Amino acid sequence: MPFEVSDLAELDAPDKEYLWTLNFGPQHPATHTTLRLILTLDGETVVNAVPHIGYLHSGFEKLGEHLDFNQYVTIVDRMNYISPLHNEISWHHAVEKLLGIELTPRCKYLRTILAELMRIQDHLLNTGTCALDLGGFTAFLYFFQQRELIYDIVETASGQRFHTSYTRVGGVAFDVNNAWVDKVRSFVKGFAAVHAEVHRLLTRNRIFIERVKGIGYLSAEDCINMGVTGPLARASGVLRDLRKDEPYLAYPDLDFKVVAAKDGDCYARYLVRMQEMVESIKIIEQCIENIPEGPVNVDAGSKAVIPAKPSVYRSIEGLIQHFEVMMPNRGFASPKEEIYAATESPNGELGYYIVSDGTPRAYRARTRPPSYIHFAVFPQIIKNHQLSDVVAVLGSLNIIAAELDR
Amino acid sequence: MSAEDALKSKFSGDELAFSQFRDNHRVVVPAAKLFEILAFLKNEQHFDMLAEVTAVDYLEYDGAKDRFGVVYVLVSTKSGERLVIKTFVNDPEPLLPSVYSLWKSADWLEREVYDMFGIRFSGHPDLRRILTPDEFTAYPLRKDYPLKGRGERHNFPVLTRAES
């Protein structure tokens, strides 16, 4: 059950005076960012947990109402900063759905590769730090080295390692070249060995298993009722993956499996994430060998799209369109409509609800952050666990506070 | 029978507005019937997941008649269907029934709507502010709240080390 006021009154009763109250966070190494929990302890057993969030609230959604569809991309990639490019892809997926823009095949494949790289990047950090918090430092280092390689790939494509701001309405900022393709190929080639090594380090490691097995159980019914999606829901046996259920980008062409487990505990989540990385590598392998030729941005006939640089410098039409898109007092018309569009982010269903009033600026840009939904589950699944399990459960939920608070 | 047809036949006496944009199927329902309709969709039309609750302030929206729109995105995990339910509430006391008893995911989602827009949900077990501090008085995502704030931060009482 989520926190209820009646619970607290019961815990305040005179005969419950032996209970301890422990303030966990906002600054604690295992919270990774600023989360705060008020734990009520009976010895070392957690009898109640009340999350206090909002320490990183910075009004992203308000900013989204004042920036245009291209500018806001710099804000969305600061939400889930573990997989920044995926937020950008999700945001522009929603915007393009609103504007009715169909991407070019090359762009679809390119974005699919980047989205899957981000999924790997997210799962690498999550499984790595989950082990780190439980005392397994080595796996974390192995995985972080792979993350560095992904940073390099992203840097080659966009010029930025982290907050890339790479996608644009109707395409991406720059096309990729052969050097990028080679980097992705060599990453794919080397990844399997590291993945297998971490499997050997953790999957049958007795210390790790004893810390995560049977901890933080979440049933399939609870997952659905509490809106939990992504690897967490799949680890509880909810076979739901938007890549299959509501296919977008190049996913309909690709052959991959939805990974799921039955147990619903931290160990199942770890296994699901490990296997999802393998599936993501499979997707990248299929995409990278089949990237279609052709333009990466949709035709400049669509008024919402930034034209290619050569046409800006060499033709008056290109220059005019560039001016129209870039100048704050110009812009293009968008349909006066509302839309909800979601993608399968590494963390779960990342949705955007955009209300447009006909301008190139969203009237309302709501994010449905998976971390927010998932953290609401925490008080329920931590009940009657040990204090040391708090860290294991937090690690397996993959709460990103910047996305949680926005 | 699709969920929309079921709604049409079950609530034929009420003013439901059906529309579709891209792949979003949307129904605008009167606030008085909201809970009844959502309960019907959950219990009899297998919309077992509430993916999203959010609100929109239509204060500056061209041609809008009502102040706030509250949006519920329902998902059926069995068929993969989605349905967007919307209703309108108005000043001075925007109030809607809480759907916490149907879907627990409404807990924090409704708290956020309350925090950002000041729309209250009757029957919510714990309707407190969630992202802003408890002593915050404004509703930041309302359109009459300026982008750069009203100086709430400067009005916060400052604790000295001796007092704390």
C-alpha cells in the first residue's frame, strides 16, 4: 500500500515508542541523486517508508511551454540523464506525431540504433550500480568502461558525449558517417565478452544472490494496477513492451524478443536487464548492416524542418526556411490539437502529452516519467524488509531523480 | 464491441464527445459522470492500467470555454488499446473525484496535478503537495503563474544555525 495517513497515526501510538525513525538521504551514496526517505524501523526491519521528493524540481514542464519544439530538446535530455538521447527521441516522436511527419527510413534506423544504445547504456549503469551498492565493485567498472565506448559513439554522431540535443523535428542534427558505423560495429563486437564476464561475476555469485533474491517482490497485478511499466513490469511477468505493442521507428522490421521473468524480485529485474542488453545488441546488429541510404531529414517541403546547411548557404529558399524556423517571432503552424505519444524508454513507458495552440511552441508539454510512477511503488515493496535491502530495492527500481522531479 | 461503442450505448443519455486524432481515441466526459465512466471502463472494459493523469490550464487558449482540462490515459494490457478520457473543471473550487480506489497509480499522479494546478481530488487518501515544499502557496503550472516566479524563494523564512 502506498503511504496512508492512518498508518502514521498507528505508528505514533504510545505502545509503538520502541520504533526508530531514520532519515535516509537526501544526500546518501546509495540514493545516487537526491532522494529522501523517512524510514520507520523496528530493529532493522522497515515497517514504513515515506518518500519525500521534489529536491530536483526545476520546472521543466513550465519551460516546455516557453521553448519551441526544437529548443525544448535541450531540456528533455536532462530528465533521464542516464539515457539522454532516448528522451530526445521520445520527445520528437511525440512532436512528429502531432505534426504528422513521417521520418525517412535512414532516420528511423539511425534513431533505432541510438535508442538501443541508450537502453544498453541505461541497463549498464543500473546493473553496475546495483551491484556496486551491494559491494560488488568490479562489475561496475567493467560496465562503465562499456559506457565510455557508447559516449564515444554518441560523440562521433553529435559532437557531445552526454547531453547531445541531437534530434530535430523531422530528423537529426547531422547525418552519421562511416567512422561512426565502424565504431558501432566494434562496440557490438566487443560487448558480448564484457557482458559474459559480468554474468560470470554476478549471476551465480552467492553474495549477490543472497542480497537480491526474493527481495522487493512486486506481483503482476500490482504492476498493472500501479502503472508500472518497462523492465520492472516485465520482471513480474507483464508481457508489455511498446516496441512490440505500439511499434514505432524501425521496430516493426526487426527481429527481437521481449524479455520477461516471473519472480518479480530484484534478482529477476537484474536478469531481465542483462538479457535486454543482449536483445538490444541483436537489434543494433540488424540495423547497422541495413541502414538505408538517402537523406536523413525529411524533405524541406515540410515547413517544420530545419533545412540542410548547404541549401541554407546556396539557395534563397533554404535561407528563408532556416530563418522561418530559427527566429523566435516566426515559426511554423502546428495543428491545434492534443496528443499523447509514448515510447518504450529503458526505464518504461516514457510518454508526452502535448497540447498545441497552433504555434511551434507547446501550450502544455507534459512528461509521463517512468521513474515517478515507479518510486510511488517503493513504500509498498520495502515493507517488512531489512534496512540493508533499501539499497538493493532502490538500485533495482532505477530511480533517476532528475526525471522523478523534473 | 469496442470500448467507445460500449460507452456510447451505456451512457447514451450523457453528453460524451468522441474524437480521434492520429491514433489517440479520445472521449470528453462531463465531470459529474467521470468516476462512473472510469469505473465502468475499468471493471467492465478491462482497462486495467491508468498510465497517466495530467491537467491543462486553458486560461490563454484560443476559444476555450473551461479553465482546466484533466486528462486520463487508460491502457488495456490485454488488448493493448488506449483511451484518453478528458473532463473539464472550473474555478473557484476545481474538484474531481479521486480514482485511487480504481487504480493505485492515481496516488502520486493526482498529487502532482493538485500540486501544480490546485485541482483537488475528493476521496484521495493523502492529498499533499509532492514536488514543491508544503509551505508553497502557488500552483506553478497555472498559466497565470509567470515563468520567472513571484519571489516565493525570497519570502522563505531563513533558519540560522542557532534556531535549527
